[in-house]
Amino acid sequence: METVLINTTGNHRKFYKVAVKGKTVELSWGRIGNTPMTKTVRFDYKDSAEDWAADKVDEKSTNAVTKG
């Protein structure tokens, strides 16, 4: 599962990417065109990673357009 959220409202040009790879969730975010910030979160179970990623997408999806 991979989701990219993009916010271009007003003066914003930001993105937030959530990618689930097995029991790992990889996050990247920042201004479009700049070097992104990154974070990797590891879980004991694949289901836990998927649930956490879905919650993170819900949290970040305000004022964003979903791509992918």
C-alpha cells in the first residue's frame, strides 16, 4: 500500500507519502521540489503496520488531494 497526499491550497506546496512494505511503514514529507524528511516505523505484525498507516493517512488527509 502506498498513498501520497498533496496540499497545494493557498501558498502550500507540500506532500506526505505513506508506504507499507511488509511490517515496515516508510514516511516521507515536505515541500514539493525540496529534499523530503523521512521516517521508518517497524512493527511486529503486517496488520499492525497497515492499520497504523491507514490511521496516519486519515490524520494527514485534511486539505489534501489523494494520489495513488
